[in-house]
Amino acid sequence: MTVCDYKPGLEGIPATQSSISHVDGQQGILEYRGIRIEDLAQHSTFLETSYLLIWGGLPTKTELEEFEHGIRHHRRLKYRIRDMMKCFPEGGHPMDALQACAAALGLFYSKRALNDPLYIQNAVVRLMAKIPTMVAAFQLMRKGNDPVQPRDDLDYAANFLYMLNEQEPDPLAARIFDICLTLHAEHTINASTFSAMVTASTLTDPYAVVASAVGTLAGPLHGGANEEVIDMLEAIGSVENVRPYIDQCIKEKRRIMGFGHRVYKVKDPRANILQKLAEQLFEKFGTDEYYEIALELEQVVTERLGAKGVYPNVDFYSGLVYRRLGIPTDLFTPVFAIARVAGWLAHWKEQIRENRIFRPTQIYTGSHDQKYVALHERP
Ligand code: CMC
């Protein structure tokens, strides 16, 4: 390998072969197992889509019922996990809490029987069932309240909103939240999925795989961006302030949160869907003061940076949807994780089926043959 082969951020370098999802960044197309995201958003549910991603095809009625049944019955957390969570500082970020809890599952369920289909199935069900409960429990515990027990009669999305807000959600709100989960479930080899694959390639347990992916998702250039979008809209404060704000960002070469993507050079198809979902929510439950600012921002950024392929990404409108659903800003990224665990697990399964440990190389830029200088002889 020569220096010319090195691509910062591995841009354009294939890291694996995968049949899970596909992105056409020029045309703004996203497919899960060959099915367009628009179709899945309209006709599927998050759990059905997760099944599709993880097991490779749409389930039969019985397969879907069994999958949903398994998840409903594994939603509860062991009291020791809840006790562990009581020791977390309430000021800590919920992504850190989630990472610790996901890793802790490995203490209870780690057998590493990666050749056993039942082990794989149980791990998938447990992780998908328990992660929403962990996020909701941390939210209540940091407010000084007891966590709300999951309700078996509610579906995946409705149950999460119920555990979070301590009341049964409006059906439209629950359906929209379910679509948001579908939209965030998978997105090829992004940073957290790559992290999951690298961890998986050591043949460690799936709880460690998910914990490492959660840590990666937390950063502001990845899953953390939707939180920063809301902070940015708040800082801008009014439609009139949008142009000066963007001018200043461009002048100072600062990133505008919720815009730009390594792969998409047009508006992210998920941003289009999320924008429509936000509008449906505003119609039913009242508008959001930040929406007008967001629309102006999209227009100005498109004018100024569209030529570079910088358009709204998935994080731009998702925060506005989550705000209307009563989700606190610092839970946006944990909610992203609830959805993306499906994609991580799909890649985990794919990785361990034909595994080779990740071990890339580097271009060494340091020196050679340096002499060790004793501490007392150093300047
Ligand atoms: N604001 C201003 N300029 C931008 C932005 C942005 N958000 N994104 C890209 N650009 C410009 C960048 O300055 C560069 O211009 P030039 O060629 O003149 O130097 C050009 O567009 C290409 O950018 P890049 O740095 O090569 O792009 P990248 O592929 O390395 O970075 C990104 C992708 C997502 C990290 C970046 O667009 C970004 O920092 N966006 C803001 C954070 C964000 O919204 N992240 C969420 C990403 S989508 C969901 C997810 O992955 O979790």
C-alpha cells in the first residue's frame, strides 16, 4: 500500500460485502433488503422491518407474531440492572447510561454461543426488548421517580412512549414514532455500524457489540447531531437571524448541524419523510416555534451550500418530531439507538457468519531509531 491509497475516514473504501441495505447518494434512494424506505415507512412497522433486516426477508404472519411475542415478554429489566442504574448520576448523559446498561446485559446473558441459532435469536430479542426499557427507566430515575413497568398490551412504539411519559400515547403519535424508528433502523456502514462490525469480528458477545456501537453513535458528528440541531434552532431564535447565522458559520468554517452527509449529495430521503411526519403532528397537536426557522434554514443552506451537496440529513427534522412527541432533547440519540439496534444486530449476524477479524494497516509517520533518554537527562 502506498500513501496515495490512504483515505481519511476511509471514504469510498469498501469495508465489507453486505446485503442488508443500500444507499444511492446521488438519487437519494435508501433500501432495506431491496425495499424502498418510503414503502417501509408507509406500510410496515418497526418490528416487521427489524425482522426483515435481521433475518433477511419479510416474516410470515406466524413468524412476526412470534417475534413480537418474544419481545413483549422480554421487556422487563432485571432488578440488579435497575439497582445499578440507581447509582448513575442524574446529570449524566443518557447515552452513557445506555452504553453501560447494554454492556451490563453481557454479565447476565453472555455465553458467546455464536454457532447456536437459539442463542442468536434470544440475544436479538433481549436487546431489542430491553433497550427501550433502559432508556425510559433512566429518564424517570433521573427525575427521582420509579421506572414504569412495560405494558404487554401495547405495541413497541406505544409502550416506549407510555413508559417515558407515564401515559398512554395518542395513536397517531405512536404510529409516527414507530415510523421514526423504521427510518432510523439501518443505514449501511455508518460509524456506529462499523464499530459494531469491528467489535463483532472479535467474536465477543452481542451485548459488547451493541455497547460499542452505542458509544460511537453518541458523538455529535453521528447520532448526536439531532440534539445539536435543536440547540442551533434555539440559538438562532428567529427567522430573521437565519441568514446572518449561516453567513457566520460559513465564514468561520463551522458545521451546520443536520446538514451534509458522506454518502447523500441530495436531500436525505428520510429527511423528506420526517418533515411530512412533523407537519402531521403540528396539524394535530399544534405547531412548533422552531419549524419556521428550520424551513428558512433549509432554504438558505441549500442556496449557499447546495452546490457542494450539502442538504438536510436524517437529523434535521427528527428533533422537531421528537419534541412534539414529548421526548426530551438529550433522549434523541438514545431513541436513535433504540431504532439502530436492529441494523447493528443485522450486521452482527452477517459478520459472524463469514467472519474475519478486522485488522487494517496504517501508514507510519513517526521516527525510527530514537535513543531512550533517561528522565534525569531530559531537558
Ligand atoms: N455545514 C457546513 N459545511 C458542510 C457541512 C455542514 N454540515 N457538511 C459538509 N460541509 C462541507 C464541508 O465544509 C466540505 O466543504 P469543502 O469541500 O469546501 O471543505 C464539503 O461540504 C464536504 O464535507 P466533508 O467534511 O468532506 O464531509 P464528510 O463526509 O467528511 O462529513 C458529515 C459528513 C456528516 C460528518 C458532515 O456533513 C457534518 O459534519 N455534518 C454536520 C453534522 C451532522 O449533521 N451529522 C449527522 C450526519 S447524518 C446521520 C448520522 O450519520 O448519524
